[in-house]
Amino acid sequence: MRERFITQLRELNIKLLKMGSMVENIIEVSVQSLVNKDLDMARKVYELDDEIDELELKIEKDCMQLLALQQPMAKDLRMIGTILKIITDLERMGDHAVNIAKITIKIGDAPLIKPLIDIPRMAKLAENMVSKSLDAFMKEDVELAKEVALEDEAVDEIYEDIYMELIEMMIEKPEIIQQATYLLFIGRYLERIADHATNVGERIIYMVTGERVEIN
């Protein structure tokens, strides 16, 4: 029974890593659709999000079956509970990527009011945070999980810079207010994705140590 349980946990971990990889991809695709003004790519984000949602349901079902049939204790129980929490954060990251794609479609063919430099930087940092947090999960590495918070601070700083720049641009050119507001929303969505990655880091620390901490 124990060997079977360990095998099922391993399969769960593999599915979780796959979901994390899908989330990294949807973040990249959503932002690239904006940078390239590629509306077909933006619409592809909806399909990617459906796939993420489907995998989330499968992982949740597997977790519930393990809880019901194996009745795990101590760290095993924390691991399954952590997986259930992580997939919720990952699913919400996917939702934020969809929101970015929606804005890209709203902007459409209109010229961008500024070169997009900071938004892609934020996206790349957010993707890296997702990757690092899941690596910390697989390695059960508390210090690596804590490192995610440091990258979250960098994302927050970039968002503050974007916010101040766009506010100043709106004051100088009121005619750009609509698109500037759209770009502010995109920055906010990426900032929220980074927050969810930080949540994942906190959940991993709980899984390993049994202690609830706020790492940022």
C-alpha cells in the first residue's frame, strides 16, 4: 500500500510540474501577443487557459481520491494539501494571463503609446518565479522557496516605475488615457501573478516545516 501511495504521489508531482510549465507558457504567450500585436496569438491564450483548468480539475480529483482512500498523515497530508493550494494559485495565474490577452484584443491595431520594455521584463521575472517555486517544491527546498520573495520585490519595483511613468504620460497627453489605463492593468495582472508565485513559496515552506510564514 505504501509503495502504491508513493507512486501516486509521484504521478501527482509530475502533473503539478506540467501545470506549472503550462502556466509559464501562457504568461509568455499573453505578453508576446501584446508586444507583437498578434490578435490570433492573444485568442490562443483562451485555449491554453482551458487546458490549464482541465488539468487543475484532474489534479484536484486525484488529491481527493488519495485523501479518501489512503488517509495520509503528517507530512504526506501536508504535501497533498499543498498541491491543492498550489493548483489554485496556478489556475489564477492563468486567469490573469487571459486578462492580458483580453486587453491586447481591446487595443487591437492601435499604435502603442510607448515601447514595451518593462512589461516583458515583469513577465519574464514572473515566469522565473513560477519555475523556481515549483523547483523548490520538487526539491523540498525552503531556502529556494524564500528566494521567490526576492524576485517578487523586483516585480513590485518595476510595476511602481510603470505606474509613475504612465500617470505622467496621461497628465501630459490626456488622449492616451484609455490605452495607458490598459497598460496599467497589464502591469497589475503581472504583479498579481508574482504574488501568487510567492504564495506557492509560502505553501512549500509549510509543507516542509509545518510552519506557516509570510516570506514577503
